[in-house]
Amino acid sequence: MSAYAERIAQHLQELGITTSYAADRGLPLCEEPAEVVLVGLDIFGRARHLEPTAARKWSEMRDAARADGLDLLLVSAFRSVDYQRAIFDRKLSQGVPIEEILRINAAPGFSEHHTGRAVDIATRGCPPLTEAFDATEAFVWLTKHAGRFNFVLSYPRDNPFGIVYEPWHWAMESGIRNQES
């Protein structure tokens, strides 16, 4: 077992997540990239990063949407394992059961955000990180055009990963789904 896998196993144990979590959900281990680059500020004014190829493709996709009159706004991008763990710790301290957290967030080590190849997207006039995003012109545009930039919707309705429907979460096709090979 690699040092990274051991670190993730330790997080899972500390959080009380079963060792079969990833296998049960079909989620591969998501490793952090060797390099990330700044892609701008998110809707909250925080600096956000992606791995270089994803950064270029995100920029191209955002620019193409803008040319079609739509604003794709960044909510989240690269997240380290430690950042993901902090999300879990915060929610647990607020009394949210681990089972509920795992419906909304992948466990540390299994989030596509760790790869630096996933983005959470918002648009003007729609609250971020809500299903309402799928009723926006931005979502319609993404479903038609994101593939040109190698982005796919990661968590459609009734996905096999046990994650709620996330119309805002898009990742590069060569992200986690292909890390299994």
C-alpha cells in the first residue's frame, strides 16, 4: 500500500468510514496532482487552482460560454485531502451524521476535486450548489458543449457512487473514471 493510500485509510478509520467504502461505491482513489495553477477567484473571492491541462480546458470552456452570452462562475476547484477532511470535521462538529455527509461529499481521498480536474460551477441568478442549476441556460449549455472541452457531469441523477445529484459538478473525462485502469 502506498503512503498516500495509507494516509487515506487513516482518515477513513478516524472518521468511522468502512474500509469497503470505495469498493461499495465504485470510487477510485483520487491522488493529488504534482502541480496546480491559479485559475482565478471563486464566487467567494478565494483563489482557486486546477492542474495545468484542466486549467487550460476550464478557461477555454468558460470563454466559449461567455462568447455565447453565458457566465460560468467558479465555486470550487482543486481541494486537497486535508481540505476535504476539514469539511467532514466541520460537518461532524455541527452534528451532521457521517452517512449524510457521504451523500453530499466524497470521503477524503475519493473526491474528484483532489485530482485538480474537477470544478463546481454556478451562474448568475441561481443559488450555487443547488439542483436549481439544472434549470439554467448555463447547465443546458454545459450539457451540449462541455464534452468539447473534455468535461463531463460526474454525478447525474441516480448515479452509482451514492452521491446526490450534482448538476454543478463537472470533471475532466480523463479524471477519476480513468484512474482505475
